[in-house]
Amino acid sequence: MTQTKKSIHGEWSSRFAFILAATGSAVGLGNIWKFPYIAGENGGGAFVIVYLLCILLIGLPIMIAESLIGRRGRQSPINTMSDLADEANADPRWHYVGWLGVIAGFLILSYYSVIAGWGLSYVFKAFFGGFSGADGTTIKDTFSGLMNSPPQQIFWHSIFMLATMLVVSKGVAGGLEKAVRFLMPGLFTILMLLVAYAMTTGAYEQGINFLFNPDFSKITGQAVLTAMGHAFFTLSLGMGAIMVYGSYLPNSISITRTSILIAGADTAVALLAGIAIFPIVFANNLEIAAGPGLIFQTLPIAFGNMTGGWLFGILFFVLLVFAALSSSISLIEPAVAWLVENKAVDRKKACVWAGLATWVIGLGTVFSFNVWSDFKIFDRTIFDLLDYLTANLLLPIGGFCVAVFAGWIMKPEDSEHELRSSRPIHYQIWWFLVRYVSPAAVFLVFLNVVGVL
Ligand code: PHE
Ligand code: NA
């Protein structure tokens, strides 16, 4: 059956619109906030190489798989998976993959919104001149001040959640599609300026060395898991975000080409962020494994000391918040699309409920950095636990299922039909990767972590 369906939620106006939305989903806090700090915690170069390999061999094939599954199913991930499983005479339980994604999306958004809130508060700190001329210690104190204040964090978390709900309630093709047009060039420009500043710090080479000179003795099984998990996280894979965006994708568009473009842009932003940050770390003798606070304790030093830093600082944090917003809407969209399809609620109500639930869970993350910082489960704070559970377990499991579904369950004619505008050789490479390489890689990393391998 190679006939195609249309989506009830509407369709992207063009190939460009899909690229914008999917790039908006991919490029976010994962690139600018998370990538540098996990690279710092895991020893740099070798970790970065493993991460890049994961993008290429696992992320890209699964991104293609998710998009084509979405476009074939044309519904929320839950209903798409159950329909396509039905078409393939496969086990109806495949739709649990959709459920897994909805849960992962909720949990990720709960902490994502808190971190985006930090970014939002930094827009104002930048505006009121808080960074001007500041050194490492002052900037560190500014950050600690925010960490130690639940009311401030809750305030900004609430604003960000409200913004997300507002945008999502207006439907898929709303204003954000347009905003991403300015977002990407804007982000690239400011990151380049920051890289230029990093070159003047005197520790540029040291930073580059750290990031690209691999020392494989630093690689542990956990580090490989973190790198792989981050490949899923940064490309928005394994939880239905790309699947739901794929479901709004017109039939004429080449999924392979758009996926390569999106993964390429995402990787470029992450590497630029790393190149900008590490020289600042070395030049100011900051802690390289500073964790989630890393960008908030480094970049303000650059803005405080470069020409035009006041303006660029404001712009940077505004762009960061917008990048986070274009990701957060895709974290909640699978749940909202399902509520609209199955529970006969309208989009607005679906957004309010989904948003409220996420906001409440987010409080756990806020308190992880102050009043509950000593409260640990499996040796992790609530934030660490949510991050580990989602990025290192749920997304890879979801992605593994997507790969197996596209490679082994769906009829080959169907996937071939969806990729018909790709060159046959591209289709064959994808087929091989998604059938054997990606699922096997995920499986082996898991085996290694549980100590079987
Ligand atoms: N890819 C986003 C980022 O890097 C995060 C995200 C994960 C968005 C999963 C949607 C789904 O910031
Ligand atoms: Na990303």
C-alpha cells in the first residue's frame, strides 16, 4: 500500500518551513548549554569524536526513519505507530513507542523549561549591565545567586512555560516558523563573534586542543552512553518530536537531504559553542567540569569584556531563549496532538493541561539546585535523575524501537516509497544503517553499561 495520507493538523507550507521547524526543534539548549558541559565533564576530544560518530551512524539514520514514519502515518506518534503496525500486520503494542515518547517529552520539558528560565533571567542581567567588566568570581557569584533562589527560578520557569503553551496553542505553522528564520543566522553570527573573542584570550589553542585532541584513555562506558544519549537529545530523536513534524511534511520533499541539512546545522552550532567556551574556561582558570552552570559562568565574562558586549550579551541570551522555545514546543507537541486526536479536547485545553503538568514536575529541578540538593536517588539529584533517565535511557530506547520498526517491521516498499526522491545509493546506505548498524550500536552500548560486555 503506497498511497499517502494527509494530516488533520495541517501541513507545512514548504520544504523550507519543515527545515525551519525541525532545525528549530533540534538546535536548542542541547547545543549551547548541554554539549559544552558534558564535553567538559567527559574529558573533551575523545568524547567529542564518539559523539560525532553517534550523530553519523545512529542519529542521522534514525532521524530519516522518524521523519518517514511520521509522514506515512500522518498522526500523533502514538496513533501513527499503531496504524503502521496494523498495516504491517505487526504487534499492536508498537504504539507504546509513541507513549514512551510522550512521557520522555514531558520529563525533558520539565527541566528544559527551568534551564531556559535561567537563560531568560540572564537576558535581564545582561540588559542591566550585570556583566560589564566582570571577572570570573563575580560572574560565578551571579550564577550562585540565581541557583540559591527558588522564587527567582520558579518565576522564570513559569514565564517560559507560559510562552511555550501560548505558542503551541496557536498551532504548528504559527509565528515560530517565521522566528526561526532570524534565529539561525543570528545564533551563528553571535557564536562567531564569541569565537573571535575566544581567540583573543590567549588560551584559544588550549581550548581547541581540549575539544579536538582525543585522549581515549578518558573514555568509559558511561561516557560513551552519555555521548550516544546526547546524539538523540540534540537531534530531538527517540521521543516523537521529529515524527510529529514529519507527519506535517508534504509528500514531495526529500527526507534524506533535509535530515542531513538539519543534523549538519545542529552539529555546527554545538561545535561553535564549544570552541567559544573552552578558551574562556582556560584563560580564566575556571572549572572545566563545572556542570550545568558552565555557559552561565563563562560567556558572561566574554560579554563583560568585549567591545559591544552589552548588546551582544542581550542578543545572545534572547536568541538562546528563542532557540529553547522552538525546541520546547516540539517536546510537548506529540502529547498535544494525541490529546486533540483522542480526547476530543481543543488545542488550547490540551496545551493548558500538558503545560501545567510539566510545570509542576519542573519544580523538582528547581529545588535540585538548592533546598533539595542533598536529596538523592541512585546518587543523583532530581535534575540529574531526569536528565539521565531521559537522555541516556528513554531516548535511546525509543530510537532503537524506531530503527527496528523502520528496518524490520515496515514493508520495504513503504520506506522506499517515502525515500523515492533520494538517490538509490542513499536509500541503500540508510537501509543498511537503520537495519543493522544503529540498533546494534545502541544495544552494544547498553550491554556495556550494564556490564555484560
Ligand atoms: N534537540 C533539543 C536541543 O538540543 C532538545 C530536544 C530533545 C527537543 C528532544 C525535542 C525533543 O536542545
Ligand atoms: Na540540538
